[in-house]
Amino acid sequence: MNAVQYKCPYCGGELVFKPEQQKFGCDYCGSFFEESEIAKMYEEVNKMAEENADPNAKTLENENDFPEFDDNNEFTEHTKLYTCDSCGAQIIADDTTAASFCYYCHNPVVLAGRLTGQYKPNFVIPFAIPREKAVEKFKAWCRKRWFLPSAFKSKQQLEKMSGVYVPFWLTSCEADAKFSCIGEKKRHWTSGDYNITEISEFAVKRNGIFPFERVPSDGASKIEDALMDAIEPYNYREMRDFSMQYLSGFMAEKYDVSWEQVIDRARTRINEGCRQKIHETLQGYSGTKAEQLNINYKNVNREYALMPVWFMTYKHNDKIYSFAMNAQTGKLAGTPPLSFGKLFGFCGALLAVLTLIITIIGGMLL
């Protein structure tokens, strides 16, 4: 499989996508290029890369298509070897990585052929937050948490932050919802020494068709679904038709979880959205019970897109902590590690201060 690198036509330096300018830039001569210019310059390169994609690549339609393998050939079957055009180094990537860096000259490399055919995304949202701002936002997030391990905020740890394009399935449909429940209305009053409550029950029915556009579900098994849900939403108005050069300078994954495998997650979110909208029409009732919701999904459509995420992982006490930042909006999510040494030290200092205060007050009262 080919490795594609996008070079500056003026000086030969590598071209990477610059989030702040929303253009492709060269760090050596300072030149910037529009997406249309890069697409024209590399039209033939991209075309040749797609034509040379591995024809034997297996199509994964459902979980039963995932191959069984033993430990002896796992590495062979699930890794690929590429040659860097800049320095000649050989690059090893797993079978889902679509973009990476050369480990030696650090030039960005797009692994051509990985995102072709059914793996070619329909859309991409380019990075809008550069690495420097992502680090600043992460530091600000850390300052609000007193008991983080010192190493967690170190320069060496922050250098591990990586920009990754995460594969997402976007599900659109019309949800024809039929809802029924028993609605309750309560009335309270006092008569003499008695407090009286009257409960009236009503049969409530609601029917409606709710349009849902591009409900997201990540398609990478290595990434926690809850973490991706926590950094939503993305602004789809910034979504662009996929072009391979957007990957230059960042890492990217192709999906290894099919749409058929994530549709239940999308359906759950659609159902909850319908339920919330219907409940907005039940404000005249004090409560409901025996709820039933039946949904018929019409005009179902799916799209495949890459979303920008800044990732960082940290190992503390043999546990891996993952953090993600929406590289379009800056929304950050993750569970911070706890330094028990700092926590106990703080508690000890607080106890010492309280003891001193009590001693002083006690001395003044004697």
C-alpha cells in the first residue's frame, strides 16, 4: 500500500492542515494553500493511490465477518508496513490507522488506500483548534482540579497529546412515534382537620413524526463510546466533502465497527429524543405512568464522516485514564486521576490548621 505525503511546491517541505487559518501550510517557507489548490496539485497522486488500494482487503459488514485468528499470525494479519518517501524509514501501522507520522523524520504520512471504497468517508470536519490552544485549554481544566498527580500536567505528558480524526456514523431518519400513558392530575385542599388530595387519571395519547438529522455514533472499537458522547455536539455546518489531504499532519482511524453494529445506539438516542419532545407536551399533568412508546423509522439514511479530536492517555496506578477534546468546539471530557499523596497532604495540613485554631481559641477562653 502506498504512503502519500503532501509537499510544498516552493520548497519541498511537508504541507499540513492549519486549523487557525483553515488552510494547508508549510512550516519551512510559510506558504499557505487553499483546499482546492491542493486537490488540483495532487489529483493524480490521490487517484493513483486509490487505484493501488489493496484489492484483497476484506469488507466488514457485520460482527460475524471479523476474522478469527491465533496469536501466531495476529501481528502479520493486522499490521501493515510502509516506506516514508522523505527519509526511507519503514512505518508500521495497525489495520485501522489511516494517517500517521514517520517516527524518524516526523513527516506526516497519509496511508493511501485505507480510506477508499467503502472506507472512504463522505465528509470531514477539519481541525479548528491547533495543538497550542488545545494544550492551554487542558492546562486550564487541570488548574480546577487540585489533587492531580504532578506528572499528569508535565511537559512530557502534554507532548503525548495527539490530533486524531475519529470515524463516525451519522444516522438520519423520520421517527413516526406513537405514545400513550396514564396522566395524573392532583388537587390538594384542607377541610377542617383533614388534608385532602384528589388524584384524577386520564388516558393520554400522542402521535407525531420527528425528523432526526445525522445522529452520531463513533465507529472505532478502541475508543470509549461514552467519551465521544461527552464531547458532542459538532457543528455540521462546518462539515466538508472528504478529501485525503485534510489528514496531513494528523492521525486518523478508519471504522472497524459497522453501521449495522452501531444502529442500536443511534436508535436509543432517537427514542430518547422523541420521548423528550413528547414529554414537553405533557406539562399540564403532575405525573405519568404506564408509558408506552412505539416508533416506526422511515427514510433511514447513513453517512460516514471523520470528526477531529485531541486525545491524551495517562497511566496512573496501573489504570489508563483517557481524555478527549472536541477539536472544533474545545469541549473536554475525561476522568482525572487522583493523587492520594496530595489529598492526604492537604487533609493533614487542614487538620493541623484546625488544631492550631482550636488551641488558640481554647487558650483565649481560659
